[in-house]
Amino acid sequence: MIRYITRRTISLIPILLGIIFIIMGIMSLTPGSPGLVILGPDAPPEAVEELNAELGYDQPFLSRYVTYIGNLVKGDLGDSYRTGRPVWYEVSRRLPTSVTLAILGVGVAMVIGIPLGILSAVKQYSPADVLLTSLAMVLNSMPTFWFGLMAIILFSLRLGILPSTGLSSPAHYVLPVAALASYTIAGLLRLSRTTMLETIRQDYVRTARAKGQKEKIVIFKHALGNALLPVVTYAGMAFGKMVGGVVAVETVFSIDGVGNMVLTAIRNKDVMLVTGGIVCLASIYMIILLLVDVLYAVIDPRVREKYRNQY
Amino acid sequence: MRLIPDLGIRGINMDDRLLVIENLKIEYHSDSNVFHAVNGISFELGYKETIGLVGETGAGKTTTALAIMQLLPERTGFITDGRILFKGENIIGKDRAEMQKIRGASISMIFQDPLTCLNPLMTVGEQIKEALEIHKESIGSVEHIDQQVNQLFEMVGIPPARGREFPNQFSGGMKQRVMIAIALACNPELLIADEPTSALDVTIQAQVLNLMADLKKKINTSMIMISHDLGVVVKTCDRVAIMYAGEIVEIGAVEDIYADVKHHPYTEGLFGAIPDIHTKVSRLNAIDGLMPDPANLPTGCKFSPRCGHCMGICKTTPPGVWKSGSHSIACHLLVKEGDE
Amino acid sequence: MSNRITSQGQANKVIWAYKKKSVFWDFWKQIKHNKAAMFGMILITIIVLMAILGPVVIPYEKAIVQDSAQRLQSPSLAHWFGTDNYGRDIFARIVHGAKYSLMIGVVAVAVGISLGCILGTVSGYFGGVIDNAIMRVTDCIVCIPSTLLALTIVAALGGGLGKVLIALIIANIPVYTRVIRSTILNVTESDYIQAAKASGTPDWLIIIKHVLPNAIGVIIVQASMTFGDVIITASTMSFLGLGIQPPTPEWGSMLAEGRGFMLYSTSIMLFPGLAIVLTALALNLMGDGLRDALDPRLRN
């Protein structure tokens, strides 16, 4: 097991390097140069060139990439073109906010979505099932930002019971988390329902009934565990969608998180900050995927078996 | 037409029958169609007796077995007529809790495909233990369940230490042994084996069948052996019933079916299809045609479209029963001959 | 010898065409029963018709004419969905905006499929280093959430319809690459491919006749499932100011424009959003129906 974890963690590194390569590669297509952005369009060209050389902008892409990785390992993501402060400083101030939102979003989605999906499956074709499935379809078709906007209109502007800006109290978390979770609740509900329906039809569930086992135990002990395996993977990927959705939610609710920071940085052409922010978010996503894989191996003996034989 | 065979072979009297099926009819309902899977079958099974249900896929054998266990798919499978008397009591009306007490403890079933019948996330030992734990009140011993689990492992020829492993670490034959251990854990009076060896290699088949024969003697279980393989049936059964399109067309003792002269044309077809190892032929003798669509059964005798001896009356009237001792056949041909 | 192969080839063509037709027919019968999917199909047809015919029925001027006296009105007979902060008729704008969302969806998915299939074919067919390289790159792209990818591309190349499209296409390609590649790998190992090769069928023909039909089901299902997501992501980008810019009446940018006036008018935020939801809903319902119809296990 430890070996599997180590192995998976190590295999993470090339992918991370690849992701950073892609992100940096795309960002390097930005017209203009750092010097221009930092000093402004009115600066004398010599000063711009000097600054560019200082920042290593004239180096070929690959060498800049290697330097970036080297600095990354030391915790240095460069300095923001706008503020001059280290990128890591800007990101780390805001990362906890965004990550908290994302985790809360996934958590709420799992707590609500999975039980409802299972209920739907066990009571297939009942009115509750039809209602839940329809609701899930609609939520799955709703952009996160629009859910947030409508929630603000209803709960903040019309009813005045929930705040709409910032995160200064627990109540402030309600609407943003709800918006983040909405899409994933729908996805989890539908997926749990599908896997549960499939699992209930499996032969080993019939075996359990043939033993004379009580129906409740058949569902919860035999069917549920098997049904939830794919759901675990989906939750991990949902986190990834959330990392993206966090951007929209932070915009709508004016929350000072990494998402908002990246958006502002894009408008300011602050390449260093944009790169740093996106690299951080993507890395977090990768780590979550790794955790999900490990979790899967812990739960499913078939996966353990496959990897046990690979040494 | 009902077909209640005479059980004179072993001198078992009327009160001593473990299982009596009377005129059982089962339908499957889909959105647009009604499938008549079982159309009025009747047979009886005594204690310590084994009966084989033989027929092609779709004859209704598994459906009958599931009906006895009351495990027909809830929304689509319905018993529309008849009685299933287990130890004298009709189990069709029983509610879920009562059936749960019967399943596993009095009537057990093993299924066709062992590969998918075990929960992949539970160890094998836990799954056998569960079979005991469910019925621990009725079988009376709470302690020593682990000991019993080990005994069961040994009984089916698996080292008890393997109880800690997961089903994916077992081969097909071993998984079937585990299923047998689960099924026999509480010493049921009736074991239904639905094609237990069809998914296994031939060599493993022999092993598993031998195991089942040994255990049957040890535990004195009655058994319903469902198979499409005549070779399997002759080795394990005392009596045999041939099913076609949801009906029993011929029933009798093993000697009657395998050695006697008179047979239902379908039975003749089944035996005729077995290649003779001593004769060289260029084509096998298949029975022409296919089993009828259960949603669209023919009137009269259901085998008439495929029967080489089909007469006019076969197409219009269901056949009567010809009986000779323990051997019964539902066919116009034989009834007519009997009259002469 | 060659005569026999020709007639066999012709026979195969007939069988293949017949199979295709009857597969289609079975599938249509199956999906007819699915009321939700039929509803989705009808809905999307209405939306598509609206996108195509709407601009003919409602002239573009109606969507851009500003009328300060009529600002921020609620729905009325004159303005079915009310008016926005410039007094423009929201309904007209929604009708004219439909084509953007639909086109983005169609182009992103279609190009994604095409490029993905080509890449997947190259990868699966040539194997070796090329395969490895393509799969590594694909894995990396998959690991970047599509919104982040879109943000990166927009950050570097600026906003606008084209850049968002590029981002969506790139995000879409990996799925189809994998589907085609795994189909090729599965199919090349099967016996009937060996037989076809042995009788001299050229490889490209094998790919067309055997690989594509196998993969098409999965591709269609995938496409229908991501269509809705693509539309949602595109409108999100517009809302963030990074996609289609105002005053173009794209639904996302309409919401961006109206955001400042949320306090005064619900219509301005409600109707464009509803348009997005209904379009995505229709596509998702259809996608589900397609998936159920093509997946034999879920039939009862």
C-alpha cells in the first residue's frame, strides 16, 4: 500500500511538469513583454529592454521553463508585474479562502446528492424519484454563476435574509457554497442513482437475498458499497470542476479568493500572477485526484490486487 | 393439461413430499408484452430426492427455480396461478419476512455464473459467515460460528485460511465451491442448483459435481438440478423432468428417461442431438426451428411447429398425458397409441 | 479468386448498410419511449428554429434599439421579457443571441471530435513513441479543469469568441482521442480484423469499416453529454467579460451587462439565464436519452 502511494505520487510529477509546461507555453504567447506591462506604454524602450533582460525574458522558452521549475521547487513563483510582491504571497493569502469554498462545496454536494440519489434508485419510478431526477436534470443545466445571481436576487435583495458580498460570517458562506454545490449535487444524485440501479441488479445482490438476508441489509451492506465506488471518483473530478467554478462564484459574490485574483491579473496582463495562480489551482486539483486514487485502492480489493503484483 | 406424475418409485407416500408444485403459471410483464414463461407445470419432490429439470434456454427452468425462492423480479415477474407447497404449506402467499426465514435455512439456491455471484468487496469468509449469522436463531447456535465457517470450508475442500481473501482471488471452480458452502451452511432441506457447472471447465465440472454428490449424501438434502446437459443430469438425479416452452412434456425416473423406449418427440430430439462417439457423421442432428416466443405461444401442443410427428390434432388441442408406472409423457401420439 | 472476394465484399456492403439502417431503426424505437428525451428533442428543435428564423421575423434593430424611456421594464405585452438598462427589448435580444451559444457548441464539439479522432487514430495506429507522446499530452490536458484552461488561453491571447472556441476545442479533444484510440486497440486484437487483413483489405478501409462504427455510439453519447457543458462554460466566460463582448446579445454577456442593475429589475437577469438553462437542459435530456438507448444494460 505504501509502495502504491509512493508510486502514484511519483507518477504525479511528470504530469505536473507537463501541466506547467502547457500553461507556461500558452502564457508565453502573450503579446508584449513584462517590461512593457510593468513600466507602462510610455516608458523608454531601453528601460523596457533592460528590465526584460533582468527578468530573463529574452531567454528561450525552455530555459525560462527550467528556471521557473527550479524556482518553484524553492517556493518562488516570481513577482507580480502589477504589485511587485511575490506571487506566492498573493496566492497564499487567498488560497485558503478558495480551497475552503471548494471543499465545502464538494462536501455539501456529497452529503445532499448521494443520499438523494440512492433514495431515488431504491424507490425507482416513485413520485419522489421522478421529482428528484427532474430537479437534478435542471440543476445540471444551470451555470454556477447564474444560480448565484438568482440566489442573490431572491435571498439578499428580495428577502434580505442572507448576505451577498464577502465572507465575513458563517452566514456569508451559505449562498456561495450553495451556488458551487448546485451543479455537483445534480451530478452526484444522477450518478449515485445510476450506479445503485446497476448494482441492485447484480448477481451478488441476488445471492444475498437468496441467503435470506433482510432487504435493508442487502441494500446498505451489499449494494451501497459497490455502488459508491464510481461516485468517489466523480467527487474527485467534481472538485476539479469546482476549482473552475470558484472563479465564477468569487466574481458574483465579490470574494477575495484566488479566482478573483486571476481574473484581475488577466485584465492587468500580469503574466506572472496569472501563471502562478493557475499553476496552484491545477496542482491542487492533481493532488485531489491522487487522494481519490489512493482512496479507491484502499476501498476496492480488486485494485489492490492489481497493484500488488506490479513489483 | 396438468401433469401430476405418480411417485410410485420409492414408495414415498403422499404426506412425505417435501415440495409439491401444482399447476404453476408465471408471466413476465414488460411495457408492451406479456411473456408466458411457465404454463402450468406440476411435479413433486420427496425428501432426499433429486430431480433434474432439463430443457433448452428459455424453457422456464430458472423462472421456476426463482419462483420457488420467491425471487422473481419484483416489478416484472408474476405468479399468476398454482401453488407451491413446501412441507405442506403454500409459500406463494408468504410475506417478505417469512420468506427470508425460509431462504438459506430451508431452501437454498446456487446460481449459474459463480464469477458474479459473490460480493467483490467482502472477504469470502465474511460471506459464508453471513449465511450462518442470518439464521443463527433458527439453527440454534450463536457461539462457534467461526468454527462452523472453517468446517464449511473444509467440507467443500478449500483451506480455511483462504477465508480472508476476496472473491477476485479465487478461480471459477473455487467460487462455485464457496457458493455451495454458503448454500449448505444451514443444512437446508431443499437445494436448487441452477446450471451450477455450465460456466466451468469440463474438468472442474466433474470435481464440483462429485462434491455436490458427496455433500448431498452427507447432509441428506433434496435437490432440484437444473441443466441443459443430459450427461450432468444422469449422474446426479433420481428423476428427470423435461421442460419445453414453460411446460413439462415428459417426467419419470432416470431409467425411464434414459433407457425406456417411448419418449416425447422433443426428448428424442434432445438425445438424438448428442453426437455418437463411435459413428462418423458429417452433420449433427439438431432439432429444426427455435423455441416459440413466450409472448406468442402456439395453440395446441407447443412443440407442434417443430415436431416431425405432428398431426392435425396437435395444432389445436393441448395433449393429454400418457402414463406408465413412474413415466409420464404429454403427447397426442402416445395417447393415441395407448388407446389402440 | 478475385471474383469471390468481390461478391463477398459486395455482400458485406449490403449487410453493413442493412445493419446500419436497422440499428438506427431499433434505436429510434427505443428512444421514442423516453418521454424526457423526446421533450428535450422538441425543445432543442424549437430553440434551433428560433435561432434560425427568429432574426428573420424579428429584425436586428429591435434588439439594439435603445429607448431610455422604457428602461428596465418588467414583462409586458409590448416587451414580452421586459427591457434592459438601455431600454432594449430582452426577448428580441435573446432570439438574436441564440445563434452564438448554439454555434459555439456545435463548432467546439464538431472540431473537437474531428481532431480528437484524427489524433486517436494516429495514436492507436502507429503506436510506439507517437502513441506515448500523444497520450502523455492528452493526460496533461485532461488534468487542467476546462475553465482554468480557458482562462489561460484568454489571458494570453485576449478575449473574444475565437479564443474561447479554441479553449473549448482543446479541452474537448482528449476525450475523443481516448475513445478512438481504445476502440482501435480493442478492434485490432480481434479475430475478424486479422481475417480482414489476411484477405488483403487495406488498413484505412479497416479503420473506416470496423473502427468507426464501433466508436460512433460512444462518440455520440459523449458529444451529447458535453454539448450542454460547453454552452454553459462559454456563457460563463462571456459573463466574466472574457468571451463575447457586449453589445452582442450573447446570453452570457447580457447577464454581465445586466448585473449592475440586478437591484432594479429581475427580468434582466432572469430571462437570459433561463435561455441558457433551457438550452442546456434540452441537450442534456437528449444526451441522456441517447445514452440510454445505446446502452443495452439499462434496458429493463
